[in-house]
Amino acid sequence: QVQLVESGGGLVQPGGSLSLSCAPSESIFSFSMMGWYRQTPGKERDMVAVIYGSGSTGYGDSVKGRFTISRDGAKNTMDLRMNDLKSEDTAVYYCNAYIKGSNYWGHGTQVTVSS
């Protein structure tokens, strides 16, 4: 059973920056894909950013140019750097990982963008 532990959420003002980290219980390089998703009450969970085993990345339209997903082999984390945050970025952010035909989720971390 793979475990994913998120960290880095919190309160930030509009225009500010925040970084999230996801620490899996296995090597980050063992996953076919890892990513960040977010969800607000009453809405579906949406893809924010993904990174594949090859290192290629993908982003949701609303975060392109503002968010950057990466992997840190030394720390064994998958990270999300969020710049120019907007109120509409407020959500619970979930780490996701896919390995050997199974999909895993973290418990989520709250990001609130507010003045």
C-alpha cells in the first residue's frame, strides 16, 4: 500500500506564492505518473498538474504559466510551486500517484488565497 503525505498548504494573499510537497512511501521515480488535483465543496476534483515517469509535465489551463510541478530525487518528493495565486485557486489540494495499475491519493492539504 502506497502512502502519500502532503505538506505546505496554508493561507496566502492574492498575488503571493506557496509551495506544496508530496512525500510518497516509495521512490518518486517508481511511479508512472504523479500529480496534483484540487477540489472545492460541491465540485469535482480537477487536475492541476501532472508529471510522468519520463519527466514530461502537463497543466490545467487555469494554472499554466503560474504553477510548476517537479520532482526532487534527493528529498524524494513531488513538489508544486504556485505563483501569482488567485482567490479561485482556493481549494483542497490532493497528491495523486499511479503505479503498477493502482491509483493512490493523499489526504489533502488546504490552500486558501485571501486578503
